[in-house]
Amino acid sequence: MTDREQQKRDDNEFEAALEQWKTERLDPLEKQSAPRKRAGLLAGGADTELLYTASDVAKIDRVRDVGFPGQAPFVRGVQANMYRGRLWTMRQYAGFGTAKASNERYRMLLAKGQTGLSVAFDLPTQMGRDSDHPMSLGEVGKVGVAIDSIEDMEVLLDSIPLDQVSTSMTINSTAGILLALYVAVAKRRGIAAEKLRGTIQNDLLKEYIARGTYIFPPKHSLDLTGDIFRWANTAVPKWNVISVSGYHMREAGCDAIQEVAFTLANGVEYVETALRAGLKAEAFASQLSFFFNVHNNLLEEVAKFRAARRLWSDLMHERFGVTSDRARALKFHCQTAGATLTAQQPLNNVVRVTIQALAAVLGGCQSLHTNSFDEALGLPTEQSATIALRTQQIIGAESGAADTVDPLGGSFAIESLTQRIYDGARKYLEQVREMGGMVIAIERGFVQREIQDASYRYQLEIEDGRRPIVGLNVHKGSDQPVPVMKIDPALEREQVARVQAVRANRDAQNASAAVAEVERRARQGESVMPAILDAVEARCTVGEVSDALRRVFGEHVEIRTV
């Protein structure tokens, strides 16, 4: 008997045994009781299989489609030894009030074992408005730290070794300005820009899709993004110039398949932007990083990360001819899902965050932020932020999840779900490509509608009880009160006085000339990043530099259709 004949015989025997098990064991139990409500709903509203078997993975090639960690297609991880060599970076997202208050929180987290900084900026900083602008009233320091000038950035980074710590800054429309401020502070300390490591999010496309903190129209935003790519390539070569973010689209309601598809579609658009800026795909792709959400369905989330790595590796090779493993490897930061946290019984969120963090680790993240249990109520307190960090540390030190590379790999369920997400995301990517790319898909409202439909479906599942949420629609009970952090209104007044003092005490002529040079370069279509660095060193503010660009590019206004 040949090997093929033996395999066919074994398959037939397995299918017969499976059918016998269904008839004799499963069917009688299914007839006796109604199925319980469960959390097994997958992307697109599908349900999980009751049992996954070898039949579900029969068409998956173990070498071509799965492979080994550290080599294409990277399904099993981007390093050969993964966490056996080094744990993921524990990068807790933080920022509130003034630079001084946030600096104290960063130093506390670093002292407790955090291994990288992650900076949250307030809305005025994100939108390019100074703290004393009328539109900033009531928002200064509320959802992040207020940064107006180089003086603020110096205080924010006080006593933090910039040549040793990697810093992630969640900033988009004003990403170039904040990166320039970071470089300027390092220069003041005598630290070479070539030694700086970190990431700016700099992902404007998702702002038009899901988040809304855009300033300029899409075309000009992409032009500025390309300018940052080109400048940083030589000025700060170790810096990741973009973190392509699916996180906010997932928070807006998209499902796991859509998160992978739309994030990677944005990634493709940024690679094309880099090519237009004169960079090489092979070199640029190796600097890319991604940012994903992680929800409660542990198996689907693990499969999502595995599928995303395979799909990105294939896209880089097929569309851009990228061949090196380093350039095809998808590296990503992960954050647990804010949208899943409940204000009801908030201590339950500790458990949710633990499950989500475990999924991120089992899925092979490179860095991770764990949300605090009180974030449905307010900014994290010091206690809740510490518990969130300890969650990561316990997983890394005590769970054993980090001791084996891709520990769920080979599971019939995981491999089948990985293939499902890969196929579904690839289908979306082809749709976007047929439309002419992600910018056109966004302008037509295609991406937004897909996310809105998924969000509506998810909400209906909660409301009709098909998707149980403990403390919300099942197992309801009295809430245990927890301390909630409040931002002192005096901090806003302090920050307003600070930015006004900067303007009053600087060389006004020098500052005015520096802002004018930013505007001139923007009008002439020249690189603005060198001028922005000069401007922040001349103590120009974030709002002043942003306004110079506004005068050239205008502001984007979303067109809403009924």
C-alpha cells in the first residue's frame, strides 16, 4: 500500500469514527438540553465549531502556511526563540495633567518594572492647539498630558535616560512636531539623535476612519507623513516612524477580521507613501510597527495575531517584492480593549484584562499595555495602574506562557481560526485594492460603513443576550465603589500660565522667523521637518507650528451623509 493510499484509508477511518461519536455521544446530549448562551461568536457573527478536528486543517500546509518562528510567514512569531530570549516590552500608556504630574507617574512605573514609556497626550496637543487657545478650555490635561513647548517636553522627560529607554508617543496629526520636541530635548542633554529609540503613531488614515483627531485634509496629511519618513530615515534612524493602528478601529466596533484587513490596508498605503518619498520598500518595511487591540475571545484573538503576521509577510512579498525576513516580519504593540471594560462591577475588569493580556502573549506581541480596571470610570489611579503592570509581570514570570514559542500552535481550533481570519482579511484587502486603495475606500465611506455595521451587530448581541457580559447583562449585582482619579482644575490654569510665560520670555523675533520658515517650506512643497526642529528649539509652541501648516493646507471637514 502506498503512502497516499494509507493516508486515504486513515482519513476514511477517522471520518467514520467521528460520525459514530456524533451519533452515539453528541446527538443524544444535544437533544436533551438547549445550548447555553456563550461568548463563541466570531468575526462576522459566525459561531465557533463545537469540535475542531484534523479535517478542519487538512488543507493547511504546515510549512508554507504555518512554518517556524523567526522566518516567513511568521505565523508562529517574529523571533526564533521569542520570549525565551527576552520578554515583551511592558509599556504602560500614561499621561495626564501637566508634564510634571505625568513625569512622576512615568518614574513610578519604571521603578516598578515597566520597561518602556508610552505617552498619552491631551486633546489640545493632539489637535495642534495651545493650552490657552479658546477651544482648549476644559480639555487641558484631561485625557493625556499637555505639551505646548520644549520646556514642557523637558519636564516630561526629566531624569529619564533617553538613550536607554524606548519611548512610544501616541500622536498623529502633530506627530512631526512632538518627535522634533523629543529630539530637541535629547540635543539639549547632549544625547545624539542616532541613539534615540521609540515610536510615533503617526497613523492619520485611521483618524479619518475611527478616531477624528485629524487636522489637515488626507492628501496633505499623507504628504507630511512622507516628509517625516524621509527626514527620520537619517536623523533618527532607530526610531519607528509609524505605528499602523487597528486599535481604534476595533474600539469603534470592527471585528477581528476587519481589524486585520483595514490595519494592513493602511500599512500598504504607508509603504506606497514611503516609496513616493524616495525610500526603499525593503528598508522602510523593516522599520514599520503595528498596534492591535485584544478582546475577550482568547482563541480568536490569538489566531488574529498569527493570521496578521502571515498576511503581512505575503503582502510585502507579493506587492512590493520584499524578500528579507526582517522586512516581511510584522512587529506589533498590543493594548487590552477599553471598549470591553464595564463601569458596572469594575473589579471584574481585572479578570478581563488578564485574559486579554494572556491572548496577546500567546499571540506573540512585541510590547503590551494592560488597561487599568477603573478606566471605564476615569483615568487610572496609582493603585490600578500598578495592578495593570503586575498583571503583565505575573504572566511573564509565573504562567509559563512565555516559556514555549507559540504554545497553542498546532491546535486544530487555533490553526482553523487562523486560516479563517487570514482568508476573510485577504478578501477585504482585495476589495480595497479594486477600489483604488485605502484613501479612496475611506473617501467613499466603505471602511466606515463596514465598521458601523459590525458595531451595530455587536451591540445587538449584547442587548438580546447572545453575547453575555458579566455584571452588565448576566450575573448582575451591586457595584463595589472604587476610588476615581480626578484632574485638579488648577492644573489647567497652571499650564495656561506656563505657555504664556514661554511666549513672553523667548526671543520673539527668532521665534517669528522660525514659524515663517515652516510656512514657507510648506507652501513651496519642501521638507518641513528641519524647519519644525528649528522652530521648537526657538521655543515656538505646538499650536504656532500647527497654525503655520493650517494656513497652507487648511483643515479637513468630515462630510456626513444621511
